[in-house]
Amino acid sequence: MEMRNVFIVGRGLSGRVCLGTKCRSRPTFGLGQVSRAFSTTQTTWASGFAESQSKKAPAHKVEADTEKFRTHSVQDLLSLKGRVTVVTGGARGIGLALARGTAELGSDVAVLDILEKPSDAFLDFQKDLGVRAKYYRTSVTNPATLSQTFEQVIADFGRIDNCVTAAGIAVDKPFLETTAEEGMKVLDVNVMGTYLSAQLAAKQMQAQNSGGSIVMVASVAARAALPSQHLSIYGASKGAVKGLCRQLSVELSPSNIRVNTISPGYISTEMTNRLAATNPTLLSVFNSAAPLQRIGDRADLKTVVAYLCSDAAAYTTGTDILVTGGLHAGRL
Ligand SMILES: NC(=O)c1ccc[n+]([C@@H]2O[C@H](COP(=O)([O-])OP(=O)(O)OC[C@H]3O[C@@H](n4cnc5c(N)ncnc54)[C@H](O)[C@@H]3O)[C@@H](O)[C@H]2O)c1
């Protein structure tokens, strides 16, 4: 698109204005400002410019199907039939539940994890839900093997529509005692693992020209320190995931690839059980710190992620959904 230099006498405005809707370089001010400014000034240059624009521009019209809310039911919008969802860290815990949530809406699922085999509940996907489900043993931190795994997923399923990044680890240790190796491992899995998985998924979505949805699992720990826990490097890693989400949501939007995060509070999984086992006071914190006075369940998360993967969330990108029982809002 063309950029023009503009100076509006009497308003002290000067800068660049975009002569279209898709300028690559950022305009200093918009056409609305130009014409508003001109209405109170006498500037032949701006006058000619604004007039020529108003002749060219079509009458302002919102291009929207005003009947869509009646013709597209909630059930239709939520359906994931015919879609393929990749879930990292899906052998157990939250990832397993998120994979099941998308499968319950009809998606085929490719589950990636470092464990030798997934929990038995994974086997139910195909049996109970009638979708295709396949398990891939891989690490999200190894770019070469992760890339081969994505190639295998594409060979097996033909496409990728959604990518949910749940693979993650936590270190609960005082800041001054955490070693560089521990810190780097958390960053490697939680940040680089998310980055590489999202990149491989987005490349395929772009090649398909189909759009897609990427949902990253962040944490309330990116937003607040939590009682009885020391989560400096974990919180930092989840903050990075949220920053990555915002960057990608804009960068990938021309390909209609949406990118969002969820930030769970305490959710009952192997991860929280392990943490509670090393610190018994954590058990009561997990059960009572949230205003809703219970630890979260994986069932509290799966619908949120399935929604973000679906067309029901077609206008939702760059956002974070907190599922914390109110933990982020305050204490009773
Ligand atoms: N449980 C909670 O309370 C809670 C709260 C907020 C966020 N989270 C986040 O949710 C996600 C899942 O946590 P969870 O509680 O289910 O933990 P979990 O330990 O039960 O599951 C994590 C999964 O990630 C896999 N994984 C770890 N490293 C991997 C690697 N390099 N490559 C591939 N897979 C790998 C593990 O094998 C495991 O199956 C994590 O990102 C975690 O940070 C959990």
C-alpha cells in the first residue's frame, strides 16, 4: 500500500498516512484524523487529499453476515469432526485430558510425549469415541527428532488443524538454591519445547492454507507468586509462553492461525501430587487456597481448550484464559 507524507496546518499534525487498509509500515495517523483535522482548518493540500480519498472510498459498510448467529449453532461451531489435533505432553495429566476433550468433539488426535507409553485412558479414545488416536514417543526439546515426529504425524493423518502444547516440567525450589542446569532444563522443555512444537504445527497449517489453532498451556504462576511454593524459573518460563503467544497471534494472523494460552491454577495431576509429596503443607494449600475452595480438576480445563481449538473461538486470538478457581483474583 502507498504511504503519503501529510502536514495539516493549524493542528500541528504531521506524519505519514496509509492510503489503504493493509499498510506494511505503520501510519502516524489515520484518514479519520486527517479529515477531522481538516474540518477545523483551512489547508488546500489536505483538502484536496481528503476530497480525493472520499471520492475513491466506498461508503462505509461493515462486511458481516448478520444472520450467522442463527445459521451456525453452538454445536456446529464447537464440532472438531474431520480435524486433527496434536497434543504434546499428552501421555498423562492435563495433556491427556485436553487430548480427550478434542476427541470428544470429534477430532483425531496425535499424542506426543517423552514417556515410553501413554496412560491406559489413552486407549479409550479410539474405543469410546470412534476417532483415530496415535501415540508418538518423542521429546519436544530435540528439534531434529521432533521435526521427524511431526512429519510422521502428517504422513499418518494427512494434516494438522490444532496444536496443544501441554508438555511441561516444574522446579519448586528457592531461587537462591536453584542451579543453572535446573533452570535451563525448565526453560528448554517449557519454552523451547512450546516454541518448536508451535513452529512445526504452524508450518503445516500454512502449507495446508487452512488456518488453525494453537493453544499453549501457561500457568497462573506467570501472573502471581503462589503460597508455599518457590517457582521462580517455572513462573519465568510460563511468562515466556504467554509472551510467545501474543507475538505469534499477530505474526500468524494473516494465515488465520489463532494462538491462545490457558493459565491453570492448581490442577490435580501427577505433577501436583509429586510437589505435594515433597511438601505436605502444599496439600492443604492446593485444596483450600483458591476462593472456590478446592483443587482444580482436568475436567475444568478440557472444554476450554476444545473451545479454543474450534470455530466457536474463530475471533479469539492472542488471549489467555485463566482457570484458577479464582486464585488469580484474590483470597477469601
Ligand atoms: N498441574 C497443575 O497444577 C498445573 C498448573 C498450571 C499449569 N500446568 C501445566 O500443565 C502442563 C501439564 O502439567 P501436568 O500437571 O499434567 O504435569 P504432568 O507431569 O502430569 O504431565 C506433563 C507431561 O509432559 C511430558 N513431558 C515432560 N517433558 C517432556 C518432553 N521433553 N517432551 C515431551 N513430553 C514431555 C511428561 O512426560 C508428562 O506426560 C504443564 O505444562 C504444566 O506446567 C500444570
